[in-house]
Amino acid sequence: MMTSYKSNKFTVGCRQLGISNGIILPVKIDFNKLPHLLLCGNSGSGKTYLLTYLLGQIAQKPVKLILADFKGIDFIEFNGCASYYKHSSVGEALDYVYNELQERMSNASVNSYYQPIYFCVDEWSGFLSSLSTKKEQDSYKQKLSNILMLGRGVQVFVIMALQRADANYITGRDNFGNAIGLGSLSKESISMLFNDDKELIQPKPRGKGYLRTDGKQLTEFVVPQLRDVANTKKVIKNALGEPKIYNKKEF
Ligand SMILES: Nc1ncnc2c1ncn2[C@@H]1O[C@H](COP(=O)(O)OP(=O)(O)OP(=O)(O)O)[C@@H](O)[C@H]1O
Ligand SMILES: [Mg+2]
């Protein structure tokens, strides 16, 4: 049985229907229709908060969740979890997902069943900048690009947060079916994320922004306040698995 009809739909926030209309509608992204999410915004615009909201939803599904967190501060409670990678081990996480992709591709058959893999990266640009050689950077960028291009067919999805959408950090950004910009965006980020609707983008406060889902109208939306952050994190922690018995490489 193929899994592609299973739901990989998540809510990123809500929007108001019309200015004077009180009806609030959820704003959703559907990875089966359009895979991957690029999430940009300046420091403090609410990227990690939105990631937490999304991870809380993903964690409730029968998927494999992998969280790569370059800063290693906001998700400190996941320290030691099997699928939590921090600091320089973001690269290790990417290698793992890339190898899994290759394995799935080479063993693919008509009836293949794939458990969806969600690879979430917070502060991708920080990780790339931390690498000492351009060769290393290019190698990781190339792997990411392949995952973005080939992932959907074998149910491997990427959610990536970074402060600036910049060609130095991402090759093949067109392979992100969904893009979100939060807060006040730089000119470069606006061009990168929302080129066709550039003139519509206004500076927004923290937790507010725009979603571009390919082929659809730009949507303005608000990230809701999490009702119970501690509980959301508990659900995520559970999905990230038991602690590994060896220590991962850190700074
Ligand atoms: N939608 C929201 N509702 C309520 N609080 C929010 C919301 N979004 C963000 N915050 C709060 O604002 C602060 C900054 O958010 P967050 O850490 O997510 O920003 P960031 O974009 O990840 O910044 P950085 O790039 O520095 O990591 C946090 O204290 C967070 O709890
Ligand atoms: Mg953050």
C-alpha cells in the first residue's frame, strides 16, 4: 500500500476572512501536494515558536521526526533524544536523512511503503556558516538540494528555518513547495520568498507573516499562541525517541 494518500497536512496559523468579518480560518500546508517548508524571519520574529507548533502536530503522527537545531538552546529539553541533533551534528542529521533517501530510492518498488520522515532544521544558515571550508558547505548544500528534489516521492520532507533567505545558503529553493516569511523581512528575503507578490509584503510584528504555497494566492496569517508549551514539548520529546547510549559530537 502506498502512503502518499495519507495526510501530511499541518496548520501554520490562522487568518481572518475579510477585514470586518469575524470568521477565523485555519491556514494549512499539505506536504503531499507541495512538499517542504522554508521558514524565514529576522531574529525574534517567531520562527522557532512556529517550528514548535508544527513539531507538536507532526509528533502526533506515525512518522519519523528528526530535529536538527544548530543553536542548541531553544530545544534544550530534547538533549540526549535519539533524533535530536544540535550544534555541529546538524551535519550528521543531514547525512542520515540523505542516506535514508538514497536507500529508499534504490529499493523503491511499486508497492513500497514509506514511513514519512520529517527533517526539521532550525538555523540552517548558522550551521553552514560554521563550516570551515566552502567545499564542506557545497557538499551539504548539494545533499539538501537532492533531498528537496527527490524527497516527496519517498516521503522525505524538509522544514527549514533561517534568518535570511539567501542563495548562499540554499541551492534549489524552488523545490520548497511552501515558503513562510515572518515579521519584518529584508528586501533580499522578500525577493527570494515572494518574488511574484513583492509589492504586497508589509512589515509585520512577531508571530505574523505570509505563506506562499506554490500556485496559490499569498496568504497573510498569524501564528497562534501555544496553549501549553510544556505539554507540546513533551509530545515532541516522545517522538524524538529515547536517549542514545553514546554522546553525539558537539562543538
Ligand atoms: N506567535 C507567538 N505568540 C506568542 N509568542 C511568540 C510568538 N512567536 C514568538 N513568540 C515569542 O517571541 C520570542 C522570539 O520568538 P522565537 O524564538 O521563535 O524567534 P526566532 O525567529 O526563532 O528568533 P532567532 O532567529 O533569534 O532564533 C520567544 O520568546 C517566543 O516565545
Ligand atoms: Mg529561533
